[in-house]
Amino acid sequence: MIRLVVFDAYGTLFDVYAIAELAEQLFPGNGSALSVLWRDKQIEYSRLISLSDPRAQGSQHYQDFWTLTQLALDYAFARLSLKATADQRQGLLDQYA
């Protein structure tokens, strides 16, 4: 008897690298780097939050994945020295939404 079915949708069922096409349109020559760095940072932030001690003094432990997605995008912009407008940022975020 099957009791549980689990899907790893992120990166398995959803093409998380499709964002590179829009990123390339918005930031020519940087689309691939932006999309890879953004995704890598999402995963890193998610892993760090999951593994950190929620009882640590001053800890603001829980961050939902959407918040981490936004923080990771902002990190990628800064790391690649890309100046994004609010509309460009929102357009990229809308690709995930």
C-alpha cells in the first residue's frame, strides 16, 4: 500500500533555469550568470536557515522561501554589479510566481 508520494518540484518538475532567458533580455551578457547565481544563493540560504539553531540568541530563524528568493536575487544583483530597476526586479520575481 502506498502511504506517501513525494515530489521534488524545484528543479525537477519546474525549469528553474528558464529565468535566464528573461534575465538575458534585461541584462545582456549576464542572464546566465544571474540565473545560476540567484538559484545557487536560494538553495544556500534555504539550507542555512534549515540547519541553523532556531533557539540561538537573537535568531530570526524562519524565513519563507519567497523571502529567501527575493534576498537571493538582491544578492545576485549586487555580486554581479547589476543596477536593476524595480520593474526589472519584479519581472524576474514574477517568473517564479
